[in-house]
Amino acid sequence: MKKIILVGDVGSTKSSWWITGTEPREINLPGFNPLVHDPEVGKAMASSLSTELGNTIPDIIWYYGAGVIDSNIELIIKEIFNHQFPGGEINVNSDLIGAAKAVCGYEPGTVVILGTGSHAAVYDGNKIVRQANSLGYILGDEGGGCDIGKALLRAYFYNKMPEPVKLEMMKSLPGERPALMKQLYSSPAPNQYLATYARVAVKMSDNAWIRDLVRSRFRLFLKNHLLPLEAVEPVHILGSIGCIFADLIETELTNNALKAGVFLKDPSYRLFTMHVEHGD
């Protein structure tokens, strides 16, 4: 009997899960980042996953997640899933490892994540050999959705954006500054909350001022994170922000003598098929 394999790509905002069966099935749930969220958020996600699976019990779970930066966090996640799925084999890896496997396979290359947050690493076809120093959404994450959201909010409240963009921002700020500050400081996931304002950039992605702002954040990402890594070509881009603004990031890579590779919004299905093909 073939083993039932469950593969999850877990971000701060959302998670995508694929499970084997008569037909492969995808399950979409809220995300979990142990650096930002309370463990109860992870437990709720695992419980919802169990409910979605019903009587199907996975033999092997592959978890690729945001915020998996050391063995202590790996242990926290393993405990959560061992409780929900006792007896199964549980493998916990960072989202960076998952991204590299999904776009590079067994070939060397560089992987860039531009979603809610941002990250970059060089992959030798087997393991990550160099990676950027990720400082999270407060000190870093340049070029990610949270960073773009913060840049938009600063420009709005400092009165440094053109009227059309300002009018669009106002729709998301009905209570203006007091309501924003209250919501931000009471939010269980401030990075996700700030990233919601990047939707204005997405909605107005053809606006020249918006493109200049996003371009400036990408340039900062390249300067602080990608270029110091001595990137190995091709440079693959994962995440919603990177895909939505693919033309801007590709131009910035070209301007720095780097060749863009695959643009992929969600690596979960590629990871799933890799594990199914290898039967692990």
C-alpha cells in the first residue's frame, strides 16, 4: 500500500497543503509563523487541517514554513503536528529550503522570496550554502508586502504621495491615524496587517508613482540581501509580490548583471510532486 504523503507550504498569511489519494487534493488554510504568532495559531491550523482531511491520516508530513530558523522552532512545530497526527513521520524545514527545492530541483541557483516578507539564499542543488541575514518585519523584509505596506503608510501620513494614490489609501483608512495605530498595536500578526496595505500597490500597479516606490524597495532588497550573497544564476523568484511586479524585479536583476529564472507564486504543488515521485 502506498504511503499517504502530505506536503505543506506555510507562510505567515496563508498555507497551501497537498495530499495524495485517488486524486491529489489541495487544502488552503490560514498561515503560521512561530516568530510572529502564538503557538495556539499553529495548533488551530493543524486542527483545521485534520478536520479538512477527515478520515485520511497522512503517513508522512513535509512541513516547509516561514519562521523556521532553528531546531527549537522545528521542535515546537513537530510537537503541534505529533499531537494532531500521532504516529506519522513529520519533517520540518524552512520555507527557504522548500522554495529552493521547488524552483531549483537538483540544480544550483539562487532563490528569492518576496511575499509578506522577503529572503534570499544560494542553493548548490542539495543544500543552502549562503543565505541573507533575515531581520524580520520590524528591522528588515525589504521588498516584501509588509515593507511596501509600511512605505505606503509613511508616504500617506507624511503627505508625500500623489492625490490618486492618496484617495485609494483613504478607502483602507476610515479611522485615519488613531484607528490605524490601535489596530496595529493590538494585532496578533502586525506583519500581516501592514502587508494588507500593499494591496493598494497591487491595485494601482500601473501607476508611475507606485512603480517608483516598489522599485525603490526592490533595489534596497538587492543591495542589502541579494548582491552580498554573490548570487548564482539563475535567480528564481517566489511569492505573490515578486510575481505581481515581475517586470520590475527582472529589470533590477538585469541592471545588476543577473539573469532571472522561474517566477512562481506558490511552490506547494512542485514540492508535492517531488515528494510523490520519490515516494517519501
